[in-house]
Amino acid sequence: MKKQPQSGPAFDVEDAFGSFLDTAGRAVFWIGLLATVVSVGFLLVTYNAFSSSTPPGDIQQAMGNVSMLSKVLLAGVVGLMVGSSYMFWGEETVGVFQLMGAALLWFAPLFVPNFLGGSNVTEASSGAMAAIQLGGTVAGAMAILVLIFDIVSRVKLRARIGTKADHLKYGKGVKEEPAVRNVFMGMCWQLPFCRKFVRDKCPIYHARRTCWRERVGCMCEEEVIRGAMENKSIPKDIVAAAKYIPRNNKLNEKQKAERCRQCVIFNEHQKHKYKLALPLLVGGFAGLYVLFRTPLLGATNGIIKSLDKVFSGLTFSKTNTVETTVNQTPVFQELFLICILIVLLAYALKFLEYAVFKLKV
């Protein structure tokens, strides 16, 4: 009598640990969200009360409340960012929403005075705005770190395996040929998945062309594969061999291009494209910062001033809280510009990955 296979204890422990992490991640997210909303709400109440012409109570007590609420806000922001990163890891929009939330908190001194009013600047009112802005700074820093970690992990994965994790119709599951040298940005017959027994009888190889240019290849075109199996003789001369390249008239150019996009050899070529474009893109952003640092700083300050004018015009009031902070702190100007460039670089890398591995350009 056969014994029924029993699941090992390791699997039970792993499942239990995974469930615990999921539960803990959700709890941290919702507790952090609640702490953030409550603390910001009370800080706004404090600002509104102590920016009026007649403050309602003891300003020292209000400062104590601001100090406590600031700590609650920081704890809530950290929990919210950690929980959201764990719960929505891998989602394309998680970084966008995290940065939007951080920006909303950080720019609070720019638009809150316009909407809540109040012309009396006191220690309590300015402290409340500073606490909210600090929460936005911490949230923004964590959002950028999450974004960088996500991009680095994606870059490492794509540079190592390309599109092997995606569905490939032609050449799916084929192993690398050890006898073939993997030439960077090489021809199709110089890449690891070109099979030697087909290559020796392939007219594209002898014509020194590439299958993705001719739209036929050893992974997709029946005539090329049949010629290799039948040991069909192909001239070694480049010009003569080109005449043996088959032309498939049953498919249009769009269908042939789609066939290439699903081929393991073409996708290995795309991986090489990605490795080539990656340092060029990163170097381009670094060069942009080095060569155009001064005008970029001016443009950054211009964006702040424009936002300030927009909110002032909408609310019929004037404020330059954020603009003053930016202009009076040179180090902050540099950090603000670097953060903007990092965020733009992160999404430029995502676009590069999309263009190379999804659109297959």
C-alpha cells in the first residue's frame, strides 16, 4: 500500500511566515495611513487656530502639541511608505502615488495658507506647517529610495535574463549553444541561441546578414529549418548565399515583425541593446547635471515661483513660503534638483525597459 505524500514542515512554516508578512504589511499600511491623516488634521487645526488675529490658547501648550503630532506624523509616514511598498511592490503606479503624497505634504506651506487664510504668523502656526513639510520630506526621501531600489532590481533582472521570463513563441525553452561566442551587439548567428547544426546550413549566416533584418530565421521559418535537416548545400560566397534566403510571401511585414518579437534570438539581441542604452542614459543624465547645473537650478526655482503665482491667483492672496525656503538654502536647491533628476531618470529607465522589451524597438 502506497503512502500518501506528506507536505514537509518547511512549506507550512514558509506559508505561515508569508501570511504573517502580508498581515503585518497591511496593518502597518492602515495604521500609518490613520496616523498620517489624524496628525495632519490636528496640525492643520493648530495652524488655523493660531494664525488668526486672536490665538485661542497658550502658545507653549500648542507648541507641545505640535511636537507630539510631528512625531506621530513621522511614524505614520514611515509606516505608510513601508506598508504601501510591501503591499503594492511591482506595481508601476506605486512610486507615482508615493511621490504625489509626499509632494502634497511638502508643498503644504504653499497652498494651505491660501485656502485656510490667517495672516498672523506665530510660532505655533509656523511650527505646524514645518511639521507637515518635514513629513513630506521624509515621505519623499523614502519614495525616491523605493523608486531607486525598484529600478535597480529591474535593471539587474533585465540585464541578466532579458525577456526569458516573458512568453516567447519561437525558440522557447531552447538552451544556449556553448560553442557559440556571445558577441555584444552581434549578428543573430553570433548569439548564444543560434543552433550550430542549423547555422552551418543557414543562408543568412553565409550571407553575413541577420534574421531580424530579413524577417526569416532558424526559429520561425520552416524552409530554413527544413534545409538544415535535409543537409541542403549553401554556397560560402556572400553574394551567392544571399540568393538562397527564403522569402515568405504568405505573411505581411507586420506579421513578420511580430514573429521576430517572439523569437528568443531576437530578444537576446534586445538584451544587448538594453545593456548598451543603459549606461548611455545614465551618463546622459549625469552630463546634463554637470553641464547645465546653473540653468537647471534657475528652472527649478522658476517652477516653484510659477506654482506660487498660480495658487496666489486662485486664492487672491500672496505667499512665498516655499519660494523663500528654496532661495535661502543653496544646499536645499541642489538636493531638490538632484531629487527631480533621480525621479526623471527612474522613469526614463522604465520607459527604456518598456521600449526595448515590450515595444521591441
